[in-house]
Amino acid sequence: MNQPQAIRLKRLDYRILETCIHCGMCLPTCPTYMATKNENASPRGRIAMMKAVASGELSPGGHFADEMYHCLGCLACQTACPADVPYGFMLEEARADVEASRVLATPARSFTRRMLLSHVFPSRVLLRGLGTMLWLARRTGLQSLALRTGLVRLFSRRLDALAPLAPPITRPFTAMGYRTPGNPNGPNVALLAGCVQDIAFADVNRDSVTVLEKLGCRVSIPRGQQCCGSLHAHNGELETARRLARINLDAIDPLAFDAIITNAAGCGSHLRHYARLLRDDPDYRERAEAWDKRVQDLLAFASTFPRLPESRAPRGARQRLTYQDACHLVHGQKIHAAPRTLLKALKEYEWIELPDSTRCCGSAGIYNVTRPEQARALGNRKIGDIRTTGADVIAVANPGCMVQLRALSREHNLPVRVVHPVTLLAESWQ
Amino acid sequence: MLRDGPGGSESHAMIRPGTIQHLISLLGRDRVLDADEQLIAYGFDGTATLRETPGCVVFPETTAEVSAILRHAHAEGMPVVPRGSGTSLSGSAVPVPGCIVLCTARMERILEVDADNLQARVEPGVRTAALNEAARVHGLFYPPDPGSMNISTIGGNVSHNSGGLRGLKYGVTRDYVLGLHVVLADGRILKTGTACVKDSAGYRLKDLFIGAEGTLGVVTEILLKLSPIPRAVKTMLASYTSIRDAAATVSAIIAHPVIPCTLEFLDRTTLQCVEAFAGIGLPVDAEALLLMETDGHPAVVEEEADVMMAIAREHGATDVKAAGSPAEAEQLRTARRSAFSALARRAPTVILEDATVPRNRLAEMVAFIQETADRYRLQVGTFGHMGDGNLHPTFLTDERDRDEMARVHDAFRDIFEKAVSLGGTITGEHGVGLSKKDFLPLVVDDTGSDLHRVIKASLDPRGILNPGKIFG
């Protein structure tokens, strides 16, 4: 288990690898294939390479590693796949093999990854420390200086390209240990605060509490919870992901709640698979199974309520509202209708569908940091699509996507409000 | 040709470093793939169990580049396997060991949509669905719609004479090709056909290259007919407790005579897999489903739909209903197109075939397929384009089980022999490729086989173009 040379892909069940019959139905939905028309950059091509690694025909080399990280992990191929190939799961295993093989290792990459994945994201103290630094800098008008000296430098040398992507920092952060005052009889739910969400979009967490309380829930934000580990699992650091999962399972007893609520698509897509992540851990597996059953995306959870709060009437002309499907909501969790049902019911807005709303915006976790050119090309297409809708507001349920769309709409002078759906609900529900 | 067959590093050695260098000088470094890791993804198409390792992959972007590549390959005697999106289902795009894979996917410009003449001129890498999107702006559409139309390319469609769901009313790819630019094996460029509906000048050379699976030349430009989008469409679904009743319905509709645009069939195994994927509420307890569609003038569509639904009920349909909206109809068509891939939920290896019979022999053929599966102890899912007699019996198996794979092969031989004895053919729309070349003599007689060889030898004397496919 701890041998660095053991190839994880070789331990996968034959049936998992052979589910792919390379029919090609995934190809038209894959952003990297459609941009390159190169099978190496396609889901079935990557799976073919994974199979070659699993069979020992190929050892993970530079091209293999490059393609595993060229993939956005948007999972559009999973939605398209009639054969139900678990591509995302296979990709996580393959990336872990890439990291173990160290073919991509350079001192700079290793440092950056260690700083981010091992120290910053898993540590609420460090994240908040960085957040406070940036928040202070912003308050004192020094945000751009802070960006050059702070968080961004950790990511990459391409400062000019990246600086606009760094999220604005909100204060105060989420109130850990919060419990709904009073004692209503509604569902008892735990809210996960997230890591980036907590420092960059604490308002989304506050709005989530508002929405849950308006639905009649008892809300807790349990202390001790940590980053969910999705960034780690998606980037080949499965051991760290497992450590974080155990911390969360220790902090929150799934049996004590009716639901464990997350408001970030990328986190939810990972949080619902703790049992698979901990499948070899007898101490935690059972608890993880109970956890998986209770984790729900906030929007999907809200849409199950038979009666929703009244939304306020429009003041003046209605604003045009559109919606981008966060990949890990629509492809990762198959949640498509719920956000639309909730948002279309808001009287303040005129609803308009975004063309190709299920295509990735290019944010893709930390992809817009690791592959800025490709991420930007996808982001620019998305901005073009949003422009055709004439929308005043675009809702998207993931912090990474919000960062990407805010930065690019600003750059393209597109006057659109980028907002989490839950914020619109919190504003509008009476 | 199974995965432990010849191939791998030994065959890779067949390509000469000088060839790679020459191709790089023609196309640039980024349009030639030659690292071992990069070649794995080009070892297969959409066909089960077939896999080989090419020597390199090239991405030409113009007819002149294709010509230069072939001139060099011809001079060097290097095999060349043309490829579009690699969704072919007979192994025609599977590389031969050490070959140059010539991928046309980046030749993807729609050169012209000529709405006045109901035509479009495209490069071979244009996706079938993309052509339809471009035509729709002008109120037109391109009727052939293979199951893989969202990614299949026009070049691939031409090379396989692809069909689709609308074949019985609208015909197949061959019926829409007016003209072609083809690069011959030695690099010469042939421009054949005109924009005229009528053209009796000389041999119809274009027909040689349609369905030739890239064995006679590389298609680099296609002039296609388009049709006006019908004003009305009605989509219906009929459920049956027996496959024979569904087949009898199809025969009765054709004999009535009504020519619907679509009469698609799914058996129970297939429809359960499709429903597991699509989740659109298909009746999973039915033994068979017919997806029926008629299009055209609104009044005619209403009348034909009524006739079709009545015939379905007369022939034992337990439930017949019309799609409530265009979106619902599109869901049904999309679900049908997923049938082959959805069957992969049941087994690691799915082997799909393409036996086709005259439409009045459908019930007999469908029953024979089931008997054959039982006789060989095999699990089968059958679906297909019943309206044009084109069935897709699909065996659900595991390629590691050599005994079962041998039984699959025998079962297919029985099925093909039966289809031919009923006046049918071994492939309606997928082509022969590698997987059916053993069976080609069932439908091509000795004289025909001689002509195949003569034509191949005169157009490709060194045998470099997709060698070993279809025959030989």
C-alpha cells in the first residue's frame, strides 16, 4: 500500500477498465478533444492509456502524465456515456499513479503542490491567515500589491495572467459552531462551510443558513470540519484526501443529522463518495457509507420541499437571469432540474436558458491555475455564450466557477452579476 | 487480431525514422504523433476486440497535404489507414501494424451551404451533426443520421455508405453525394461529379469511393445534397409482448403502403439498458418496442400517424402513444441512438452486427437470431432499423472467454448465412472492414470478387491504402 512504485491502476477491477467499449459517444462532449481533435486528449483515449498502464504494457511517462492533467475533470463524458463508465474515479487513480511515478516532478511544481494541497487548503488557520492578509490589503487599497506578494505567488510565475483570478476575500468568515437559535421541529441539518468558500465566499455560507432556516430547518455548522479533500483527490493526492475525509467523519456524526448540506458543486461531487475513497479502511467505511447517504447539495435538498417560501415581487422591470451548470453539479451529481425549478420560481427575474450551459467554463478546480491558456479559451467561449443571452445575472453553484466568470466578465466588460443561486434565494424568499 | 495478437513494439519498428522526419517536414512537429504512449489511443475504432499499433498518426489540413503524404507513402510502400472520428463498427479504421494513420478530423470546414441549389460542400472531418446545424439555418437538413452522428464525420459516412434512423424514407449516404475530391494512392487528385442533379457524363466514378472504406483513395472534399426540413413530424412509441408482433407491424405498415421516416426496434434486453442510461420512462417490462416516426406535410403526417397507430394495435401492441412534444421526441431518438453503447452495461465485450433482410422476412430473421443465441448459449440484445430490414444483433460476452468468443463467431456465421438465404446481406451500413471479411463471399460472387481485386489493383497497385480491409 505504501510502496511508491505500486501502480494503483493495476489494482482496479477488470470490469471497471473494460466498461469502456470505445464507441466514441463521449468525444463530442469533451472540451479537450473538441479543441484538439486528438484522441490522446479524449476520454476513450485516456482510458486506453490507463488500460495500457494497468496491463503493464505502458509505464506512466511524460505524455501519459500530461494527458491526465490536460483533462479538465469536468465529467461531461460521464453524462454522455451510455455504458456508465466511472471515468472520474479512474482519473483520480491515474493521477495518483502519475504523482507516485514523479514523472512530472519539478522543484517548483512540487513546492507549489505541497504548499497548496498539503498546507493551505487542509488548514483553516492558514487559509484564514492568508485570507485575512488579503482582506486587510484590500481594505487598505493594497489588494493588487497583496496579490503579487501573497496567494498568487504560491501558484505560479505567470502573475499577470493569474492575478485577476484571485478571488476577493470576504469577512467575516463563516461562524463555526453556529446553531439555529430557538428549537423549531424541522429537519436537522449540518452545513459544510468548505475551504475556499469559507474565506472567499463566506456570504454564500451565510445565505445558505438563511435559505435553510427559511425552509424550516435546524442548522448547525459543526466545529472541527475541514476542507473536503476534493482538490486533493482530483489531483492525485488520495492519501491526503483520505486524511481529510476521516477528520470530517470524526467532526460530524452523520447519524446525528437528517442531511449534511454542501453548497459547492465540486465539494459535493466528492463528498458523496467518501465510502469509495475509504473502501479499504475498515474503521471508517461504515460511517462513510452513512455519510454518503446524507450528503446533499443544498439546491437539490431545497427542491424536495413541497412548499417553498414566497418570492418577492419585482421592483420595476424584471432582470434577466440565466444559469451555468457547474460541471460537478450536473455531470458529477446529475443535478440539472433542481436549480432551474428554484430559480424559475423567483418572480423578480425573467428566466433565459444559457446555450451549452453544461459545457465547462474552464475553472475546473485548480485547472485555471495549472493550465491558464486552455482555461481562458474555454472561459472566453462561455463569456460569449452569456453575452448572447443578454442576462443581467448569471447564477452558478461553485466557488471556482464564480471566480472564473467574475474575472472574465470583468475583463470582457460584460456587465453581468455572477452569483451563487443560494444568494438569489436568500434575497428573494420572504 | 485480439489484443495479444501481432503488434506492439515489433510492428512499430516497421516505420522508418526517415518517414517520420519527412512527415514532420510536411506538416510540422505538432501534427505528427509518433511516441509509443501517443499511439495507444489510435489503436482501435468503435469495434470490439480489434486492436493494433500504428507507426504514427498525421493530421493533414488540406488536400495538398493529403496528396503529399500519399505520394511519399506510395514511393516508400508504406501502408496508410485513413480515419475520421474512429467510430466505425467493423474495424475499418483499426490500423495495420506500423502504418501511417491519416486522420482527417482537422479538415473540418463547411466550405459552403448553397441554399439556392439545396447543396453543401464540406471537408471530410466535418461532423454529421455540425453539417445539420449549418443546414438548419437555411431551413434544410442532411438526412442520413447514423447513431454516432454527433461525432461521426462526413468523410467516414461516405467511406462506409452510412445509413441511420431515417434510411427507409430518405435513403443512405450514397443517395446524397453529388461530387467528391479524392486523393488517389499515388497522390494524384481526382475531382469527380458535378453540382447537377442529372449528369450522364462517363462512369460515375464517385460511386467507387462511396463505401470503399478508404481502400481506394482518401476523400478530401464532398458535395452533398440537402433536403428541406419537413413541416411536421410525429413520433410514436408502441409496446409489444412479443418481438414477432413488432416485426409483423413493420411489414404491415410497409405493405399498406405507408413509408414512415423511422421504424426503430428495441428488444427487451436493449430497452432495459437504454432506460437505465436515459431514464425517460420506457416500458421496461415490454418484450419489444417500436419507435415510429412520420414527417412531411402536416395533414399527411396526421393521416399516416393514425394509420400506423391503428396497424400497431391490430398487430398486438399493448400500448401505443405519441410523443407529447418535440423535446420528448428528441429524447426518444437520442435514447435509441445510445442502444449499442448502453448494452455495454451488461457485459465487458459487446459485439454488434449488421445483418439486413428484406422487410417481409423480418419476423423470421428476428426469431432466428434468438434461436441461434439460445443454441450457442449466448446472451443477445437485438435492436435496429426495422423499417429498412437492418438489424443489429449484439452479443454480450467477454473477450477473455475464448470458448465463448468461438461460439460468438459461429453464431454470426449462422446469422449471416440465414440473412443471405432470405435475400439479405451481411452488412447494411457498417461496412465489412476486418470483422466481416470472412463472410464477404456469402454476398459477393466469384466474378464480383475478381472485379474487387482488379479495381483495387488498378487504383492502388502497391496496396498501401487500408490494406487487408474488406477482402484480401
